[in-house]
Amino acid sequence: MSQQNVEIVTRAWEAWIRGDLAGVLDTFDPAVEWDTTHMHGWPEDGVYSGRDAVRRFLEGWLASWERFESGADEIRDAGGDRVLVLCWQQGFGPGSEARVRMDWAQLVSLRRGFAYRVEAYSDQREALEAAGLSELATSQDNQEFARRVYDAFNSGDWDAFVELIDPDVEFTSLLLEAEGGTYRGHRELRAYFESLRGVFGDWRSEIVAMRDFGETLVIQSRATGTGEASGLELEQEFWQAARVGNGKVVWWKFCRTEEEALQAVGVRE
């Protein structure tokens, strides 16, 4: 039943992502419970019982956003009748250009082919521990760290960014490879940082997907920016291979393909 349960939860998430709320509810038991008591800082703290109550809760949530999107990074069997979902959501409030993003988790319990309880967690580590998968918490820490690095870079705050980078860092760049491509240490990193910002003042990179191999990460990224001089908009997808040590990025490499990034961290598939 474990694989069947994973497939049911996957189907529910596919429906949610395409905006098919009825499709989500079809995977729920009529007496389903949606528990938000583990969503720390959540505006409402309670348990919604029954499909109608859950539907009203989800409709209200969607209505609070002018633009909204979400996704599931991982859906996996958590043993017994439970399925763990590591997920994210982001959106813009009415009239706002400030994006709000949150990584969160679900622990879904199923019986006879339907979800009868959904526990929502604002802390993915807490969800992993509740699912008996605490050994994955280190992997989760690495992924949260990677997101912090991306957020610091996107903010344009050099001090916040360099705080997360080892002083002896070494990395390669595809964007500026014509200028040499390989950079070492904070001084050269800053030159790269300022050069990129000088060409694309609004440059942003987002994590699309991530694979954790312990001390190394392979990250699929999407970047956008507008040329300061030309006004041309650029969108680029790429992969990054990275190594983390003592809470710092010690090495990373920009790659054109996932295969290239996997090879860079020594993984063969």
C-alpha cells in the first residue's frame, strides 16, 4: 500500500498545482481532518474537520493572494499509512510586489485509498522527526542553507552573502567565463558579485530543484535579469555543483547540464 499511498498524495498535489481544488478533495476521506496546529506563527491555529470545512479553508487561503504558486520538492513513504511531503509556496498579496515564500511540510495519513488526516508543519525538520525520518534532517539543513545563500545573493547584500562563503572558496561561472571563469577567495568573489550586478542590476536566481549528497549538493537553478545598458531581459537555466563544510560554501561550479553537475560532485548515474 505504501507506493499506492504515495501515488494518491502525488495525484492530490498535481491537482493542487494546476488549481483543481475539486481534484484535491476527491483524494480526501469525507471525514478528513486538516491540522494546522504545527504551523508556527500561522494566522489561524486549528483543525478543520470534513471536506466542506477543508474546502472553505483552502478557498480562503487562495483568495488571500493575488498571485500564488506552490510545489512539492519530495513526496515519500513515511511508513505505515503515512506519506511525507516536503513542499513550498509563494505568492504576492493584493496590490503588492513583495513576494512571500515559505517552505513547509505535510504528513498525510491514508486508509482505504483516501487521506483521512493532513498535518501541516511550518518546520520541515519537525515534520521529518514526526515521520520518524530524523536521519534526513541533515539533508534538510543543507537545503535550507542553500536557500539562505540564494536569498542573500538575490538581496544584493554583500555582507550577508559573504558571511555564508568560506574565505578560501573556489568557484567557476558560466556567465562571466569569458573573463576567466574561475574565482578564488572573497576578493575575487566580490569582483564577480559586483561585475554581475553591474551588468544585470536586478539579477535573481531561484532554486528549481535540489539533490543532496551529504557534503555536496546539485542544484537546478533559473536566473533572470535585465541588462543595465541594453535593457534586454535574460532568462537562463543552469545547474550548480556545490560543496559545503563547517556551515560555509567551500566550492561550487556552474554547469550546463545535470549530468555535468553530477559528475562534478563524483556521482555517476
